[in-house]
Amino acid sequence: MRVVVAGGAGFLGSHLSDAFAARGDEVIILDNLSSGSLENVQHLIDAGHAFVQCDVSQDVPVDGKVDVVCNLASPASPPYYLEYPLETLAVGSEGTRRLLELADASKARFLQASTSEVYGDPAVHPQPESYWGNVNPVGPRSVYDEAKRFGEALVTAYRSARGTNTTIVRIFNTYGPRLDPGDGRVVSNFMFQAMTGRDLTIYGDGSQTRSLIYVADEVRGLLALLDSGHSGPMNIGGQREQTILEIAQSILEVTGSSSKLVFEPLPTDDPTRRRPDITLAREVLGWEPTTSLTEGLTALRDDYVARRVTERA
């Protein structure tokens, strides 16, 4: 197939691009490199896959018919989307619309990468796809949360009004190799701090929870959803709910670090609990995560060593 991956030079997008290439598809990677990196996809470019540097909220320069369009074009970590609030809203709205137009014109399958952030600070636990969420539309995280919620509405409208072949995935706390050590996510923060002998920064008292999922499991779920024909939304996320303190301790063990824990105030609207209900994914896709936290964290540690990211500190 001929596959477009918008945001394909990012952490998750590059792994998804790898998976398409590995099964013999032609991959067209679109990215403006605001948070993605050519380093993540240079091996694909060298193998003959296309890379186009562009902002999909302005233009989608893809010629000819395509079979699949994957929209992962958005900053995904708080430091990035807080630095670029207008751009985040633009790529979630106009960028999504332009990519939908490309898919609709080609009668292609369209994947919208949404997020667990559409659930906000959830009042329902674990979070099923039927839960509408508890999101502050004017809070500091709203530029990302509302861009993703609007994206889901736009995808749904194209499906109902035009019959576009769409699906929506809600992604939860993914980690693994190529995760930027400076992107502000809890796993990358802790791993980088532990490997460089810094104190690990805990926001709040560390009792808030996350359900982490290793990137290979996430990609396997995305491909299964694409191939299923299901319209979504569908949760693809981890099932082992852990406190931030437990995650910090796991990283200290994997790295052998003697770093201390320091506590800072909890950011506004930071979710207190997060765990997906993946009943739908199990029933429809036969999918569930299989990588243990120790295996995943070890792979991330080894990736940081191989890329010498701690030497750049």
C-alpha cells in the first residue's frame, strides 16, 4: 500500500512508519520537524521512502492516490504544545481537515491519533470509550485537549457526511526508544534524570497514576485497528496502573541510579488517575499489551546509551 504518516518523524510516528515499511508498504512521511527529528527516519529515507518537510495545517503536498492516511501530526508533550499553543490548535483543526480531504479524495483508510487527554481528569475509572470526559476548555492544557476533541468531531463528521473510511484511536502514555529525553513526559524525565545523576522531579505527592504502554505494543494495536475496519474511537493503552512514585522507583532500579526524589507543586489540571478500559480492543482486535515495564524501560535505557543522549546534557 501507499501510506501517508503525518507526524511521521516524531516518536510514535516514526515507529509506525517503520512498521508499514517492514510489511512492504511505501511510506510518505510528512513532518515540520518542530518536535520530530530526521534522526528518527533517516534509515527509511535511505531505503527509498519519501520525506516531505511541511506544516499540514498549511498544505499537504502529496500527489497521486494513497491507500492509508495516518494523522499523528501534533505536539504530544506539555512543553511543546504549551510553547506552540496556536500551532497546536491549527494542526488539530485545519491540519486534520486537510488530511481528511486527502483520504476522502483517494477513498483511503484514515487513522486519527487521538489521546487519553480527551478524558481530562476523569470522574470515571477506568475510562471506557463511552465516557465523555472531564476537560477544562480554558485551562493551560486545553490547547492540546480541545484540539484532539475537535479532531475527533471532525473525523466523525467526515465519516457521517461523506462516508470517509475513518477510525479514531485514543492513545495512552506511550514510551520507548526515540522518546525525546527533553520532551517533558514522566518516563523520559525520570530516565534522563536518573541516568545523569540528577534528582527525580515528582509533581504533587506522586500518588497520581498512569498506565504506561510500550511503543511496540501501541504500534501493533494501531495496525490492528487500521486493518479491522472498525470506526472507533478505541482505547489502545496499558493495563498496569501505577503511581508516579512507583514509576520513579522502577526507573531507579533499571538504571541503578542513586538519584533522590524531589517534590514540586502539581501542575494545573494534571490528571489524578489514568487507566484505559481496553475491553473493546480485546473483543474486536484480539489485542492487548504484552511488554513488561522492566523490558520496556530497559529498552529505553539502552536506546539512550546507544544514542549518547546523556552525554549531551
